Amino acid sequence: MSGRNEILFMGFDIREFMESREREMCGEIDALGGNQLLNSSPDDLCNYLEKKYKIDVPRLKEGEITVEQSEARIDVSRDPGRVIHDRSKPFYLKGTAVTFYVPFDGNHELFYGRPSTFTTNPPGAGIRENEIILTYSRLDHDANAVKSEFEHDLYEIRRWLEWMEKDISTYNNSIRGKAHAIIEARRQKLIKDQGLVASLGFPLRRRDNMPQTYITPTVQRKVQIPKPSASTSPFVPEPTLEMQEYEHILSVISNMVTVMERSPKAFSGMCEEDIRQHFLVQLNGQYEGQATGETFNFDGKTDILIRVEGKNIFVAECKFWDGPASLKKALDQLLGYATWRDTKIALIIFNRGKNFSSVLTKIPEVIKSHPNFKREISYKSETGFRFVLRHRDDTNREMILTVMAFDTPI
């Protein structure tokens, strides 16, 4: 017979548990200070919330099962095949107890949750923080019987966990999207609130008793998920280059390369500076002489800089491909040139005489290995790539980097 410590999977409704977790997440977003929310990267906040509120269904590590044997006192007072004069009291015989230890990963509390699919005969076991304990006591030494009973119980536990996984996977797949929608809605409201107050024409009154930081409510977790740090100072929107305008600038550069490809003799042998001048001619035609080369900007000089009304709207660096190290150096230079408000930048790579397919393979490897890399994003180009980087002096400030590679004439 098996020694079962407690009934599993019948303690609480897993659906109500998921709804509770979602309400906790919404409450944490609502409790964030307005300036802290506006100064934070939405993607970083979503990453934090997704990790914190994701529910980890226990996963059995069946390859690491261990077993232990010990003597046991077995009560046989209810055995009708035995002659016992007083069945109102326990009658013990010496037997053998075999205990199986089944390790698992995930939240051990979920062994007490009831999935939407269940039966009226749930399995039972002892649960520690990271292992299931199943004990079987017998008066004989029938190993096959012990193994058969254990395998049956393990199968039932596995089956209930599979039912739970179906319920929770839907929740886990949706949690990031819900967090993003709530964050974006609140950000838009806060920005509109600022616009409303600004339009009144009166100075903003400060509240002396307003908290400067927000402390996350205590949540029991194996691993503490760090919240993205963000300034609580007043949020001031900065002028930024519209994505449509950014794409237009890149298209002007790309079209100029098409001209170079169609007239290779006219451009063969040109150095970086000569090629850059051709780009500047085209860009100045679009931006009324605002495109300049080798302009001092922040910590150095950048190859292409477009300024409108005294403010930078586009910063780019042009380089001939000379291996991964040269690309990393060019990126470091570009990040050094970019000021805090420069959120859209570009690297223009010219390949001359090298295996272009190999160059295209190495470019994303170099960018992804850079300490400021955050993620790659979709970019519809056979020879171009797009990434999100963090600003070198502000981890919450994100920059879009487009790398455009061109095979130029020798």
C-alpha cells in the first residue's frame, strides 16, 4: 500500500489564481509614479512584468529520480485475512517502506491548484519545495508491485500537470500583450494630462508629500526579478525624428548607392570622404543645406549630421568594411557622437573587394555582441539590419540603429 501525505490538485481554482496574478500586475502598473513610468522604457517594463507574473508550471525531472528504503511499522488491523481479536486498535507488523523522490522545476504551490480539466480521484503525495515524495509500504518484497504502483501514481501526476499546462500557457502567452496595452494607455494619458496643464498657462504646483519612489509589494518568488530603474524627475518630452522621416533619409542614401552601382566607373577608387560628399549633395537637396559632414557633435565628429532648427535629427557614420573590429570601432564612435536626444542613428558600411555574403553574416554578430545591444527588430532589406541599443549614459533611453551595407565598385 502507498503512504500518501496529502491530496494534490484540489486546493484552489487555477483560473482564479491566474486572474489574481493579472490583477496584481495591473495594480503594480497603476501604482508606478507618473514620471517613473514616462522615464522608463516600455519594453524593459514589459520584460520585467512578464518575468515576474509568468506562472511556472512544475516540470518533472524524471531522469533524476532517486529511491530510499527503510523499515516501517504497518498497521494490519483492517486486514480481514488476519486473525486479530481487537480491531479497534492498531496492530503493527514489521515491513519495508520504499520512498521515491521526484525532483521538479517550477512553483511547488501549483500542485494544489485545480485545472479546468480534472477527475474526482486526484493523486496524492508529499510535496517539498523542489521534489515530490511517494512512499510505499509492504510486508513482502515484491519489487514489481512497488514499481507498478509508483509508475501509476507518477502517470497521474504527470497527467494533471499537462491539464494545468494547457490552462496556464494561454495566460503566459497573453501577459506581455496585456502589460504593454496598459502601460501604453497610461503613458498616453499622462502625456495628455501634461498637455492639458501646460495649456492653462499657470506654473505647475509641486506636492511636498508626493513619494519619489515606488516600492514593489512583497511577492514570494525563488528569484527576485529586478525592476528597471528610472528617474522620478519630471518627464519632459524631447523633439524626436519621426520614423517616416527617418525612413525617408535612409531611402535617399540607398537610392544614391543605386546610382553608384549603375555607374561603377564614376565611383571606383573613391575614398570614404568622396563617397560621403555625394550623399551630402542628395541630402542637402532634401533638407535645404542642413546636411553636413564631419560636424562636431557631443564627443567627436560624425560623418553625416542633419540639423533642423538648430537640433540634430539624424546622425550617421560611413565606413569601408575592414573586419569585425572596425565595425565595432565605428559603432563606438557613433554612440560617442550621439547626444541624449539622438534616438535614430545609422551605420553605412561599404564593402569593396571582400566576400559580401560573409560580411552580411558578420554584421549582426558584431552588433549583438556590443554591450549596448538590447534587441534586433525587423527590417525589410536584403543587405540591411535594424537594432535597438541603449544610450551609453542612460539605460532607459533607447536608440534605433540601422546598419546599411553596400557592395561598392573597386
